[in-house]
Amino acid sequence: MGHWDVIVVGLGAMGSATTAMLARQGARVLGLEAFEPLHTRGSSHGRSRIIREAYFESPEYVPLVRRAYELWRELEEISGRRLLRITGGLNIGRPESAFVSGALESARRHGIPHEVLDAASAARRFPALRLPEDFVAVYESNAGVLDPEACIEAFQSVARGRGAVLRFNEPARRWAVEGSSVVVETDGGIERADRLVLTPGPWAPEVLSGLPVPLEVQRVVNVHFAPSQPAHFEADHLPVYLLDVPEGDYYGFPALPGQGIKFGRHDAGESCTPETIRREVSGEEVASLQAVLNRYLPGAADRVLWTLTCMYTMTPDAHFVIDRHPEWPQVVIGCGFSGHGFKFASVVGEILADLALEGRTRHPIDFLSLRRFANGGVSAGGTGSQ
């Protein structure tokens, strides 16, 4: 048993980033994780994540993702590891689609360099693409790929290097507020702290059952494919991409070393919990993804390399929840990242550390407040994607 400045529960991307940011500010930090480091039971695994700036979900995210880029580069310098690869990115669909119109709104409002390509121009620029004639593609040069496992390892290394204690395979069984402090019970005993940060990922509906927001966990399937002509699909010739097509909403990557082409559908996850999620991927699910990918990028999905599942923790408006607890201000919450949160982990860690230590942050996060769910209401919003 000990007394800490801050306890962080959940050491996926958001929790690991938070421990690093807290430790860098000199706080006495305890991080608790129910499973082994870099486990695959949650939402922070999978070898690649998209980062993009022309944010179709809302222009309000752009200042946050810009700070995230800065912090990822800073973490690369501190850790000596390559975490972010710039490939450029495409938002593809009909002109009126959310992927296209939303990206253009953010790009124009925030002065993000971009190009709008018609289907023929997109195919000339990126020969792997075969788009319907009425489609357009919004290209931004600053999008790219993050290595999630390397990012989390780097955060945890920084945290430990600054004195944080990280305990794995030690689940938090219960948390409570006692006076001005918080207590967390684990199988190893009782830990006390001045502040508590909860970043429970898909366990949020259970850990935060008293919050006034209905969180829904969804199963997500990704497949890694080997293309028929790998050089045609490498990152020098194909950026990351979001596809809004009649079959649904999809995201994909160029062929990356040792990974092939990773492809997934964003908008059709079945409800689940971390305990009930169907980990096996069916042949029908693989065939469906393979058919869509080959339709718009012919030859991209020649054969299957491997499959994986993860989970989205969805809010009703698909925007994050980053706030202090409505009853206990010493408890800080980061949850509901709705399938598009990883790229923000660096800045989310900074924000959660600010809220824990100072009770406020300079970052513009009012639109992510719990207040938007007061009286059962939600703000206007759309879907999120990687």
C-alpha cells in the first residue's frame, strides 16, 4: 500500500501516454494494467494506425491533432525510435460524402494544404486506384502511419525513466473516493492517491457505469492481405486512405514491410464486450473485405496473410469523452474514443495529465465534455474512422 500523486488505471495508448506526461512533470505515478504489456485484448494493438490532419469528423479536432504530431515527433526524439511515417492520405468518396466534405471543411477552416482529385486524376497520381467516375479524392500530404506497439513502449519507457511505477497483470478491482483522496483496490492491496485517471478502453462501460453516457463496445475486423504486385502498392506509390463507397465505410494502408496491406470496415461492428467478443474471423468476413479492396484497388488483396480483431468504444455522437468526473473532480476520465482515437494519444496524455494536476488544460476540449450528454442529449456528430 502506498500514497501516490496520481494513479492511472489502464495502460493502453491513452493511459501509457498519461503516465509519461505525469512523470515528466515530476508527479509520483502508479500505472495499473490488468494484462501483460502490449496485450491484444483491447483497442491499442495491430501494428499500424492512421494519423491525418484534414479531420472529416469535425474541424474542432484539428488543433488537437496538430499538437499530437508535435508530441509524436518529440517522443521519437526522446526514445530514439521511429514511430511515425508520413505517407500522405486520401479521403475518397462522392463529393457530398462525409469523408470528402468533412475533410474539405477542416482543411479550409484551418488552412491545411490539400488537393481535390477527380477519379481520373487520382488514378494517374496513384495507379493502384480504380474509382467510379463520380468519385473524388481529397489528398493531404501530412497524413501517415503510427506504429502503436512502438508508441506505447516508448511512453512506458519514458514514464519508468522519470520514476513512474507500472504494474502489469494487476487489475483494479474497485475504485472509490474517500474525502479528498481516491482509493484503488487490486489483488495486491489498497493504493491511495490524490488523483485518479481512468483510461479503461473497452472496459469503460463497466468501470464507468455511473456516467451519464451510454457507451457501446463494437467488434472490428481487420485483414492483412498480400498484393499481387507489392511494389505497386508500397507507401512510395500509395498513401493511407479512407473509402466511403456504396458497400460501406472503410480504411486502408499501403503495403508496409512485413505487414502487407491492412484493410478494415469502420461502420459495421457488432456489439460486444471484452469478454464476449468473437475473436475468430469468418471466411465470409474475409471474403467481403477482399472483394471491396480488390474492387477499388485491383490486385491489392491477392491472398490473406492474417486477420485480427479489436474493439471500438463508441459514444452516441462518436466524439471522445475527456473530462473530470461530474461528481468527483479528483477523478479524470478519458474514454469513448469511437474508433478514431489512437492518433491523439500523445495529446490526450498531455490533456489528462493537465486535468489531474491542474484541474484544467489549455487545449480546446469543451466539445469533448460530459456536459453534452446532460439530460440525455448529444451534440451533433458523425462517425469516426482511423
